Amino acid sequence: MKRQNQKSLFPRDLVMESFKQSFVKLKPMVMLKNPVMFTVYIGTIIMLAVCIWVGVGEKSQGSLAYNMVIFAVLFVTLLFANFAEAIAEARGKAQADSLRKTREDTPQKRSFLLETYT
């Protein structure tokens, strides 16, 4: 019985590149293009400031552990959203490259009209 070569839904190189891009996309000018994620980005920065403020000794903003959990959840949300966007872009580019390669490799068929009048 032949073993079929199955292609993975998420190839390793695609996932690694998308993971890198999820951090690159944390730049404010990139985040500004998506208003919802930019709002989460601002909330993450505010929570980081609150964590630092509580860590210094201010007790009126709740416990440090609670604030760190909120910060971590917001940060992971940003990374996951950027990762999902990057993987979608990478898969789209891979499909476009595949179609382009197929078009280049496929021989062109002569038209019936060209053969008739030649």
C-alpha cells in the first residue's frame, strides 16, 4: 500500500514566519490600521502602566496579580489576532504563487481560429 504524502494545514515554515510577523505587527502604525485591535493595544499599554504603578507600591488599583492577568490576556489577544492575520496572508500568498506557477507550467493551447486562418 502506498503512503500518501499529506500536506499539513499549517506547514512549519509558514507558522514560524507568521509567529515572527505577529510580533512585528505590534508597531503602533500597523495597529492603527485596525481600530478594534488598536483599542486593545491601547488597553494593553494602559494595563502595563497600571502594573508598573501597582508594583511600585500603589495599592488603590487592586492587586498586582490581578492586573498582570488582565495585561497578559490583552497581550495574548493582540498576539493571536496578529498571528491569525499573518497566517491568512501567508496562505493567500502561497496559493497565489501556486496558481502563478500552474499558469507558467501549463502549455498554451492554440485557438481554433488561429489554426483555421494560418
